[in-house]
Amino acid sequence: MTGDTEAAATVAIVDDHEAVRLGLRAACREAGYEVVAETTDVPDLLAALRGRACDVVVLDLSLGDGSKVTDNVRAVLATGSAVLVHSIADRVAAVREALAAGAAGVIPKSSPMSSVIAAIATVARGEALNNVEWASAIEADRDFAKAQLGRRERDVLHLYASGLPLKLVAMQLGIAHSTAREYLDRIRARYVEVGRPAPTKVDLLRRAVEDGILPGLDLDGGDARR
């Protein structure tokens, strides 16, 4: 992997096992990435980044400091960096939690290093990692999909998350703009209730894909909070 775009990507590594950090660092550098930080926990990462973002943070799912995966993922995302979770694949509940918090994907620690590097490349391009582990984490935990959306709420989510402005969503469904707004607020409230908040349009897109309401995932829309 030596393309100009991918070679310019910056990577940080958070893992409390030195051997894992060393292995990832060596593989990333061989692939042409710049490793800007490698730490044992998220607070140390934030200190090392000093408010800057990197393209991808490879984050261990379970750190020895007792921190919560949701807090770790959100803290990293707040820097503007994308998160790739590096995990033991059988920790389904924690994987689901990481994905719900906004991680771009999960790659098992049992994966070949070439697969890990390929996953980093995918996330560095701004894409979500739609792999078997992602799907398994969703399917194995029924709570992940229990947003309990009604038919009309699903219609609104489908159109809005697909990219339509709320005004056009209302027009297409033949409802008032204020009614569409009420549906959207209700959708967000339902996702909060099941621990999967979706405050932005990108978050709603994630939820629509996770719940099978939309077939694909495009994160290029940025933060479309409305």
C-alpha cells in the first residue's frame, strides 16, 4: 500500500499491550502511514495530539484503565479523528457499544496484519468498515436494533438520511414541514432511549444503515445537524 493519498494518512494507536503497539506501528510505517502517537490510554492520546486530529485512531476495545468504550470513542471523535476499534471479536456487547458511539468499524485482533492495514485504509478514506464483525455485532445483540420506529417514522428516516432536506421529505410524504420535524424529533428520542443517540444527520444515516432502513453508508455529508 503505497498510493500517494493513503501514504499521507496519519495514524495513532491506543493499546495497553506494548507488543500490539509495536506491531501496529511497524506495519503502519511499512504501509507508508505516519504514526503520530501511540499510547496506553485515551487521556494520554489526547495529550499527545494536543487538540489536533489524525486520520485514524486504532483503539483497543478494552483498556486496562477501566475506562468505558463509549467514553473512549467519543473522546477520540471529539478531536476530529476517526476510530477503528481493534478488538477480541467475541466481545459482542462492547463492539456494539463502540459502533453505537460512532466508531467507523471493528477489526479483530486475530485478523492478519494485512487486513488491519486494509481496514485502516478504508477508514482513512472516510468510509465505514462494513465487515463481518460489524454485521455480527449488530445481529447478535437484538437491543442494537430496538429503536421501535413506526412505519411513518421509518419513511421519514429513510428519506432524510438518504440526503433530502426535511422540507422535501415533508413534500414527498405529503405532510406538513412541522409534522416531519415532529417525526424527526421522535426518531432521535427513540434512538436516545435505546442508548444509540443520533444528534446529527450523519448519525441518523448510521442508524438507518445499522437497522436495515438504508442499504449503504456514505459519511461524506459531514455534520448536518438541523
